[in-house]
Amino acid sequence: MSTVSSGQHTRPMCYLLLLMILQLGLHTAEGVWPLPQTLISSTERFHLSPQAFYFGYGRQSAAQQGCSVLDAAFKRYFALIFPDYTSGRINAHRLKCVMLVFSGRASLKAVTVWGALRGLESFSQLVYQDDFGSYFVNKTDIKDFPRFQFRGILLDTSRHYLPVQAILKTLDAMAYSKFNVFHWHIVDDPSFPYQSRTFPDLSSKGAFHPMTHIYTQSDVRRVISHARMRGIRVLPEFDSPGHTKSWGKGQPDLLTPCYKGGIPSGTFGPINPALPSTYHFMATLFKEVSVVFPDSYIHLGGDEVDFSCWKSNPYVRAFMQKMGFGSDFTKLEAFYMENIVNITSALNKTSIVWQDVFDYHERIPKDTVLHIWKGTPASYYAELSRMTKAGMRVVLAAPWYINHISYGQDWHNYYTVQPLNFSGTEEQKKLVIGGEVCMWGEYVDATNLTPRLWPRASAAAERLWSDEKQTSNVDMAFPRLQDFRCKLVRRGIQAEPLYVGHCKQEYQGI
Amino acid sequence: MSTVSSGQHTRPMCYLLLLMILQLGLHTAEGVWPLPQTLISSTERFHLSPQAFYFGYGRQSAAQQGCSVLDAAFKRYFALIFPDYTSGRINAHRLKCVMLVFSGRASLKAVTVWGALRGLESFSQLVYQDDFGSYFVNKTDIKDFPRFQFRGILLDTSRHYLPVQAILKTLDAMAYSKFNVFHWHIVDDPSFPYQSRTFPDLSSKGAFHPMTHIYTQSDVRRVISHARMRGIRVLPEFDSPGHTKSWGKGQPDLLTPCYKGGIPSGTFGPINPALPSTYHFMATLFKEVSVVFPDSYIHLGGDEVDFSCWKSNPYVRAFMQKMGFGSDFTKLEAFYMENIVNITSALNKTSIVWQDVFDYHERIPKDTVLHIWKGTPASYYAELSRMTKAGMRVVLAAPWYINHISYGQDWHNYYTVQPLNFSGTEEQKKLVIGGEVCMWGEYVDATNLTPRLWPRASAAAERLWSDEKQTSNVDMAFPRLQDFRCKLVRRGIQAEPLYVGHCKQEYQGI
């Protein structure tokens, strides 16, 4: 029956049993998106009875009942596989039958619980219903592991506030496409919705609304827990020194006062790198953030710093002289970023920064991860070469700015990216740890997030998970992605259509 | 208080009273979208009590209680104006107070019930809540009428099936922007979802699914009734002779068999204009359609006819010779369209056809309305000149193909259209009866329809309703449209954001 292996090591931490009623029959197997590394399927099919089906732990499995991640996943995937059966229709009598009626089983071996989650997702996609509503799975053997370890989606909750519910729903859909990093670009110029314990004024004065447009500590915990249960890490970004206008509302003397004609103009620029108080504030904030967000990575931003305000400010210029930076403001920027990276290093976090930090300042700790967001293929290939040559690890986002929309089947653009097609050694290529789909928020909020993201992001998901040679043809991918999109719709994800056609079950949540 | 006049005639058919608690205060009035012809507002504001507020008919009004359209509108607009008050929180005690507590009133005069509906919409947009949840309206005087009588939205239910609920929700939103024509492009090449009484095979064989992806007679009645209650006409389109692939599945011998190498190739082209059975079928179908859709207009399509299949068919060529058309297939097309127009004329319907019919065949009944869908401003201005010079009435759709999306604030393109900026006499300009926003369905279904349509279509709505001189500036329109978009979101319409920012009440229906 269905065997799903995740991870490349040998000792399975999880050995799960998927029990089902067995009944022979013939049917073409439906696909799995993103495409597994190896999938051998046959037309021999097995009947699954919702009354009899259950997930269980194998005897040899290191994980057993009480493993909260898998216990919860069993419940979730049962409901996803048998949607007709889970809307209050289970009764006691049926539940009693569970252990009695079965004559077939499928097994899933994985080195980690996270691999087991991916395997459950693949298995759930293999189950289909015939026209009479009966559930089937074809005899299938899958061996699988991801091509890249970092498969992220960025949501921007500063340009528009996204209700927690919209984030949770996105996490659900991410798991269906096997994304494993939620990059939370939580604050930026327009608003500061993160409610800090240490600095509550940041959100009470910097959010769009101090009560309705914020993420409380409990909201953040909910997001992290929801993500974790689905094998998704939450990578918070507190972008500085630019992109911080909203910070200034709740934290006096943090931003640089801009000058015009020798006097302060009343406007503010990036964070003021010339004041010791700045670093004290940042250390205190990041101390809190590093506890609230337990992931070992933290994103420090560092992109698009506009020097004009720094240049205008006499105190900043005096500081430059004192530090021996002359009039090279990239040195000032580098000085600032170095301090911030040191703060987070001391907190045992690995930093991720946007490419600007590398572009302007190659002297950067070796374990920092660089994030490419700029340009055309030609320019990001050059950047990939340079960064990996310097021995740095890289995440590629540039080709997946999915907030940019255009008419027609633009998922092709996201699918045909070749992340390793730059000139460099095999060692260099290994330093590309993955890619990220960015949904910047200028034109996106909860009203249009989901149809803009899905299934377009799923095209990138296959690029980041699957073997490149097996997935080089968009025309072959098209019917599979169409089928996967209907699966998303059936699971309640408002995923938009790829082209003319229909799903058996259309979106009803209107 | 608030006076809303609709229509330019004198004897008011509807004279409504809007009763409210009066309390003086100062506040800037919120806007009305689309902009009324005359709006004089003051900072003097009145407190509205949901307990005391009611809509009533004036004594002089020709319409009185029992007028179903207005009785229903009163209920609907009460709920829209007081959303907090209508989620089951009304109790008997409060209802008893209705007649007792009031000390102010607003009046609305309109020549027709439809005008009264528009006035209620304007009034509802004037009411706002302060931070404590109290309702207010500023003293306002409005005189209003639409610039164009035809303000349409096309939905395409053939390329993707739209559940009835999605259509009803679109009708709700249309009324908020004062659209008054729902152009239902109900069938086309990909599917035939209209369930015909006379020819049930058309949908049972031509729909995406014979049971789940169809519009039953009762569905159609529901759509028409929902539209009528909101002052919206339903204009059905049964496009022929092209765009009919799906028709062929349920109606043998209707489509032209294409030939290759002297024998039928197995594929089919447009409807076969050479067979008498074709016209018999079309007459029977349109007889049914003209009863099911009571509107006096019917859309006959006539666009994009591909001649290659007709050319390949020896019987069609023989018919051409017999009719003296030579090898001019536009004559055959004209012959076909003339027959169809005659069929619908005999059914007392006014025909609307796409511009192709005029382009290839100027000899067309004078009362036919022409529908421009092609090209750039230069080309549609030329077409407007030519058509109106020929004395034909025109609806302009070309600049409002809203299915075409691009990144950024593309509503500007829909807002800055100048429909009468073509060369022609005043008499010619009067022949432009309106415009239409087209949402073609290649890439659109219920998952993304609403955020693609709103508020982008609202930009076109203001162009079609309001005075051009008063609405010539996109920058002035921007904050008003942003405010209107938040009103749509508050009313449960998944209208996407225009740019960075927030609404007091964000979309929650996730």
C-alpha cells in the first residue's frame, strides 16, 4: 500500500500505521504536490472505510501516543481525508468499530516527527472519492525528502494588518504545500502591530489601532503553536535601521531627526546609529523578542537604508568623524548592523539579513544568512555566486515576489526558476539553503491574501521541494497543479483558478 | 437634514421619511460614492438612535406600505446602517419604542421606486459611527441623478461556474455602487450551465456537471428577483454563432462540422447557418429565454466568429452560392445575425450585440444596441463616432475589461475614462447610453471574483454615475474611494485594499 519515507537517515523515529479496508480495484492514482522524489503507483486500488480507518504508531516507532504533534496531526488529517465524515457525523457505535474492521495497512517511516507530517500530507493527497462518495487509495510507494531545507513564505503585517485568523489559515495552506518557514515581517514603516511587553508604547502609538490592529503576546503564541504543529518555523523580522517610521511614534529619540537649513525639519529618518541609547533599546527589545519567538533564527532586515536624513543631521556627521567613517555612510550602516548582529548573537540567535547588508559590507559574521530580494535572474545569479563564494549561506526570494501580479498564468514564472543555475562550485551550491515566497502588503490584506497566494505559491513550493529534472516541464505540471488547487478549495482554501475549468467541489464560502 | 432626490421629473412617486433622534454636534461629513450631482453638507450633525429610527412613506407619496421593493429595502438598509443592532440584539421592549422617540426627520423624493433605492443607498453611506459606537448623520442636502442610464457589470458563468450565492453577493455590491444592469454571460464555449426547460440536454451534456454546475429555472428566478429588489436589470446573453462549443454537446446538428481533406474532421465550428433546423432551434430556445428573463433587452453576442470551419464545409459553401453571398463570409454571418435579431424582435425584445456585428454588417435594425469591447481609446473613440453617426445606441465596455489585472493602483485606468470624448455632435453623444464593466472568467471563479471586482469596479461606477467635471481628479477620488472600500468591507464584501492602510473594521470572513 502507501509507503512514505521522509528524510534520508535510517533509524525511523516515527513508524506509523494507516489502517484501512482493503478492496481491489483499478483507477489511475491522483498526484501529490509537490512531487515526491520517488513515487511508484499502480492502478490497484484499496477501499478506505472512514468507520474503520485509523492512524496508529508502529511498535518500532520511537514516537508513540502522547507525541502531541503527531496525535494532533492524526486528527487533522483524518478530517482532511474524510471531510464528509467529520461534520458531526461520527457516532459512538462507529467509533467502537475502529479496531475491528480492517484488513490492510499502509506504513510511513520518518526520521523526525516533521518528516512524518510531510508523509501524512502526501498520504492525504493520495486518497480520492469515486462518484458514489467512496474513498480509495491506490497502491503507492513513495520515498521523499526536500531538495531545500528552507521553504518560506513572507507575510507583511505592517502595510496592512492581517487578523490572526488569516495567518492561521495561511499556515494551514503552507503545510499542504510543504512550506516550513513562516517569515513574519511583523513591523515596518506604516504600523507596529507587535505588542511588546517591555515597550507597550510601540504598538499603542505605532499600530493602526492600539486595540484592534495589534498582535498580543497570546496572539503570537497562538501563531507559533499553530505553525509548530504543522512543522513550520516562525521567523520574526524586526527590520532596521530603515523601515522603522512606526517605531518612532512610541519610542522617543530612536529615529534620526532630519535637518533642513541647519534646523530639525520635524521629520525623521532611519534609526539613529549615533546614540548609545539606540543600542540599549535594541538589546532590550531583542531580548524580549528572542524569548517570545523561540526559533533559532531571527531576521534583522537591513534593507533600503536611505542616507539622506543621516547626512542632514550634524550629530550623526560628528559621530561619523569620531568613528573615522569619513563621509562613507555605508560604514555607518555596517557599524549599526554589526552591533545589532552582536546583540542577537549574544542571545544565541542566528541572524538573517537582506542582501543590502552584504552588498555594502562584506565583513559580516560567517553564520549570518543572506536573503536575496533584488533584481532579474542575471543579477540574482551574480549575487548568488558572490555570496556563496564568500562562504555565506543564502536564501533566495527575488524570483518569488508573489505580490506582483499580472494577467494570465504567471505561476509559470515561479515554477521555472532554477535557483542553482549560477556559476559556482558544488560546495557553493550547497550554501543555498532555500527560497522564499514574499507577499508584500502594499495591496494585500485579508480580503485578497489567499487567492493571490494560492496556488501561485504552490508553484514555488514544488521548485523548492522536488527534483528539478523531474519537474522541468510546466505543461506536465499544469494538470497536477490544477488538481492540487481543487484539493485546496475542497479543504476550504480560497485558491484561485489557473485557467478555464471547474472543480468537483467549488468554493462555497461566499 | 438629509434630502436625497433621484430622477429629474417633478411628481415624486416616493416620498419617504427617515426618522431619527436629533442631537446637535460637529463633525466632517463622510462621502457618498459614486459622487452625487449635488451634495451640500454641513458640520452640523444629528444623532441616530437605532431604537427610534425608522423608514416610513410620506403622506404625499404614491408608493405606500405594501410596495415590496421599498418595504424590503427599508429592512435591508436598516441592517446596513445599524450593523451592531441587527445581529439578534433587537428585543421587544426596544421595538415598542420605535414610534415614541424621535425629534427629527429626513426626507427623500424620487420619481420612481428605483430612484428611491439609490437615495436610500446614498443616505446609508452618510451615516457613521463615532468611537463610542453612536450613529450620526450630518445635515446634508443631495440632488442626484445618473449621468448614464446603463451601468452594467458582466459576469461570465461559462469559463468558470459561479455558485448562485456568488452572483447574489455581487448583486448586493452592485447596488452599493449604483450599478443597474447585470449582464449575465451565462453560456459560452467551455460550458452551458443554463438548464433549459425545452432543451434539457444542453446543460445535462454541456455543463461542467449536469447537477452541481447548472442554473436551474429556480436559480435564475432567484437571481432575477434578488436583482430587481435592488433596482438591477438582468440582461441574459446567449452568444452565437461563435462561442457555442458547449451547445453542440446537447444539440446534434447545431454546430457546423469542420472538414479536412474533403471529409468531416470530427471537430465542430460555429452554429451552422445553412440549416433551417438551426433557426427553428434558436426560435424555440429564445422563446423560452424571453419568458424566463423578463427584461426588455436580450444580448445576442455575435462576436469573434471564426470563418475557417464554415469555409471548410462544402454544404455551407453550397448554401453561400445559393444565397448569392459568393465567398464573403461576413455576408453569411450577417444573414445569420439578421435571422436571430428577427426572432427576438418578434418576441418584443430589444437586441444588444457586440461591435463585430456592426463592423461587418451595417444593415442592422435601428433599435439594436451596439456593445463596444475592442481596443485602445483611439480605436473605441473611432468606433463610437461611426456607430453614433449611423444613429445607433451604444454601450461602452472596452475600457473596463476588469479581468485584466496589473500590479498597483490600476483603478486609475477605470476612473479616468472619458466615454464622450469622441468626435461627434451632441445628438451623437446622447446615443451612448452607458458603460459596462466586464469580468471575463478565464482566471476568475468564486474564489477570487469579489476582490478582483471591488472596489475596482466602483471606480467605473463613479465614471458612469457622476458629473465628469466634478470627478476629474484621481487624487481627490482616492481617499473617498478608500473610505467607500472600507464601507464595502464593513458590509461583508471582500473588497481589496487600494494601498497601504487600514479599515476600522477589517474583513473577518476568513
